[in-house]
Amino acid sequence: MKTGISGLALCLGLAACGGGTPFNSVTVVDGGTGTGGTAIPEALANNLKSFAYNPTAQTLTVTGINADDSQFTAAYRRRPGLDRAGYEAYTAQDGSLDRHVTAYVKDINGTRAAVVVTGGQFEEFFSGAAYSSASYVAPVQPGTQGEGGSVTYAGNYVGLLNTAGSGEDLLAVTNGTPQGPLSVQAAEVTGKVVITGDFTDASVDGIIYDRKVPDYNNADASYDPNSADPLQVTNLAMDSTAIA
């Protein structure tokens, strides 16, 4: 199975470069069911239908991300011990034999995004990401009244891998339970990102670099996620047509 990554800094960058759903303290973001310029791209939303996040109360509710792709809604638990690079962690697992889910979410001055990935179970993973902005103002090309110019976001990056992590948030199972059918906990990946949105030609490019997989780095100090390794966690160049 090829290792896949869902990342959050990219969502925040895209939200800062485009319109979104207005919100107050709680936001429900359409995860791919809308149309027009502000709809979440289907490839990004994937299994995620929507999320509601209250940064003050630190609550997160997610719709979607389940095996039958129905409108199942779940309240996630806050997990400060899993926070990475300034992104808040939330998890969900109904029972010890059920699928574990990890989510990262962040709000920056009215721009917010969430990425959600399940741990592998029965050789299946489910994932999705969505974003929204209430503070978006299109830049104006110098000397004109029209939109133009560019905006650059530089900061921390967090993502989730469709491979097993450390498993510290998994619910305990009865002694003697076979490991084969149990869910794993998705591994996190951190790094740095620079994204530039060009409003003149409606393009986006950038790079994600200095990436690390904390669960593996802590276990093996010689592990280098930016080299040719089993997880293939290398620097990612991004453009408007192919953003990983």
C-alpha cells in the first residue's frame, strides 16, 4: 500500500486565498457538497461531509468519515497530548474494537481548517479535509481597482498518514484479543510550509519541507523522513495542478 498524507497547513493557506462560509464562534463547513468557487474540492473533502469547531470551548464535531459514507456525526474528544506544531488534536473511538479517528484543527484570525484520518482497520482508511474563512479580503493589484498580486503563507505544517502511529490513544482491549481485526492509530507528520497564492493568474504553488514523523523519530534517532525511506516522507513541491 502506498503511504498517503492529508495535511492541514495547505488547507489554511487555501482558505486564506479564497472565500468561505461566514461563521461566528461555531463553524459548519461544507465538505464538498457545495458548488462554485468556495466549494471544497472533492479530492480534498474525500469522506468528510462537514465539521463544527468552537476554538473557545475546544469542541469539534465531525460529519462523515465512517465506513458506509453516510451522514454520521460524532463529537470528538480533545487530546492536548497529541497537539503538534500549534494544531489542536481531537480523537474519536466508540469502543476498543471500533475504528480510531484522529483530527487536527486550527483557527487563525477567522480562518480555520480541519484534517481527519482514521486508523487502518480491515485494510481500509477514511480521510478528508475542509476549510473556511470569515476574514478573507482579496488583494488589489497595485495601481488598479482589480484583484491581483500575491499572498504568501509561511508556517508550521501537520498531516496524518495512512499508516500506524504510536497507538497511545487507542482504547484498551481484553487480554487475548487477536490483533488482526483491531484499529491502529494514524501517525502524524510535521514540517514547515511556504504557500504562495497568485491572484493575477489564479495559481498556487509552494513547498512542504523539513518533515518529520514524530512516532518514528522518537523510536529511532537515526530515522530521516526526508530521505528515501519506507514511508517515502520527502519534501513536497506544490503547484496549482498537483498539490499533495
